[in-house]
Amino acid sequence: AQGRPIGYLGRTGRQLLTFPPREDGADPLATRRDLAAMLAQLAQPGRPVWLQRIDADVAHESPLATELLATGFMTTHRGLLHRGR
């Protein structure tokens, strides 16, 4: 993310606020992939990452959902879950 914020995971870890790239030449798809990879790295056995909302969307309906699923998140009835590896 070249030193600029691309997302904020709320205190409970259930809500994610994303900061899409502005007109600085950053690739939006690459930014989403970077954010998904960083979130997947946070997940550890016994300390899962469980996203229920991303920006104003239900997590699995977010534009970021595709990249999250590609990094090991799975869809649940309450959102997207990564249990760690």
C-alpha cells in the first residue's frame, strides 16, 4: 500500500472500512488484493478473522469479497470467516 492506509478493521474485528485509492495511479484491484492478503495474515488458529460488514455492505456482497475468498476466507451465514492456517 506504499505507506498509505487502505483499510481499518474496527475494534471488534467484525467491521472493515476501506480506503480506495484516489487518483494517485494506484491499481484498485492490486489494492484490494493487498488488503485481502493482510487480513488473511491476521487470522490464526484460535483467533479467526470474521468480517460481517465491509463499508456499508454485508461482507459477502462487498466488492472485496472475491479477493477475500481467494485468500482463504469462506462464506458463512454471518459474513466472511478465515480461521488461520
